Amino acid sequence: MFETERLSIRILNGHELKSYATNPVEFAKEHCIYSTEAELGLELIDAINNSFLPFVNDPRKKYIYYTLWLMVEKKSQAIVGSLCFHGEPENGIAEIGYGVNKAFRKQGFMAEALNGLLQWMSEQSDLNSVIAETDNDNIASINTLLKTGFIKYESNKSSSIFFHKLQS
């Protein structure tokens, strides 16, 4: 877990991840926070069920790379969105994903969270770089990546991969 000026980033354990995926509103109530989303999007549910839950409790895996990192606004205690890794780093390179709940878009929360995550990542001995992929028509995501120091690394017709070298 880490904090930024406006956010508290909470790493969910396996039980919490399953509970959040099943009913985000009930999960929020149980943890004294607030959810503006009654249910998660299909893409996130698919990632949780197929990429996270099978590995989050595996003792051979580093669970922080197989779960959600909830972004909670300190002031309102509302869930702003989430960050995640796409599995454990390979050769020091980690891939990240992220999303912001509709009610909190265009307020700088994702850039703030990414800057905090990049700082946390730069303190990890097994990481030296990070990549993120986004759709070419997702201008907000592209601008956020560029604003936080990512550079466009590779592109195809539908998406682009952005790269960030971590400071040591």
C-alpha cells in the first residue's frame, strides 16, 4: 500500500478480491469505503476470474502482481478506480493496467496514482521498467501515460504500447 496527496492505494488479498468482484458495493460497506460502481465491467471481471483469482493465493507467486490495487480518495473514502499488474515482471519489466470510475474521470486521479505507483515500483529490486497498452482512440489514457513520463514504444492499427524506464 502507498499514498499520494489525495489517494490511498490498497492492495487486495485473495479474499478481498473475490468479494470485490462479486459485489463492489457490499465490499465497500464492509471496508468502510464507498463505491460509485454497482458492478464491475466485463473486461475487469474477466481479468479477475481468469488472470488474478487462479494465482492470487498461490504461494509460489507474488500475489501483489495478481490482484487489484484499489484507488480510494482520502477525503470521501470513495473508490476512484484501480491499478493492476499483468502478472509478475519478466526480465525486470512489468506490465500495468488501470481504470478510473466514471464519476472520477478528468480530475487527475489516474496521473496521481500512476506517479505514486511508479515511485513504488522504482523502490522494488525486481523492477527496472514498466509498459502499458492502450487503445489508440483512448486519448485520455494516452495523455495520462505521456503526462507521467511514458513514451510510445510500439503501435499497431488498434493499440499502442507505452514504455517507462524506472529511476533507481
